[in-house]
Amino acid sequence: MALLQSAATLSHRSICCSTTSSPITHSSSSSLTASASNWAPSNNKYRNKNAAQLVGFVRRNKSFAVSSSLDTAATVGQVTEVDKDTFWPIVNAAGDKTVVLDMYTQWCGPCKIIAPKYQELSQKYDDVIFLKLDCNQENKPLAKELGIRVVPTFKILKHDKVVKEITGAKFDDLVAAIETVRTS
């Protein structure tokens, strides 16, 4: 099954991985024009489509991407790293899907402990977008905008608005909050 991974711009380079051993890569200044033959099953009606046109194909195969016009994408079933430039476009593109944001730092012990559990949650909920934001100096404006006071902080968004917040590495509280928001 094809899986479109994060195309969010990281260090001015984006990568879309394929089911084959050769990833599709592009720089943020170029457009993604890779042929579907790089990652779609052969001999199907999607063969001559470009990667951007294949989001519907991927969606029908239970792994779908949320993308925006800025060449940013998040994939259900995995955690996508975001920054101050890619966060809001991904949230806006999510529409009525629930979005969970893990706000962490590289030096935070509790952040490192909960990270594998957060990854497992992303694989459990196929109707939720899981993002993570390194609250470093570069992303400080977004962290301030979102009102972070402690790491880890988990923000749960629905319809472009923060509806729940969990501070600290409280896994059970995070799961309960996700369940509440996604079923509302």
C-alpha cells in the first residue's frame, strides 16, 4: 500500500517516501512533479498522474495526506514535524479532522519519554493528524502564539481552534482528551 509521508518543508528540503527504495525529493523552491509510477501501483488509472493528484488514491487505501498549497503535508498514521511556517497551513488543510500537536524541546526528559507513546497513538487513530513542534528559538513566535508555558504541552485542535490542552507527560490524560475531541 502506498504511503505518502511528510512533505513538510524541513531545512528547505522535502521528501516523499515511496513503497520503492527510491524516495521522491524536491527542494522547497521547485514543484513536485514526480510521476505516479514512482509510488503508485503499476497498471492502474493513476499511472500518469503527478504526486499531488494522488492524494485521493492514497486516501482510498486508508493512508491519506492532508496537504496545502505551500507544499506541506501531514499523513495520518505518523507524526509529522512542523515549524512556524508549516503548522497553520497543515491545520487549515485538516478541515474538520482532529489535530494533536506535541510541543517539545530537545533537552526535555519527559518529552523524550512520551515521544514513543505519542508515535504509537498516531498509528492507532487513523482519523487524527499528529504533529510535533520543537519549541526552539526558530519556532518561538508560534510557541508564544499558542501560549506554551511548559514542555511537553499537547494542544488538540478542531476547526482551526485549540479545544483542549494537556501539560506534562500525562499519557492517560492525552488519550482521554483525544477521545473526547474526536467523538464530539
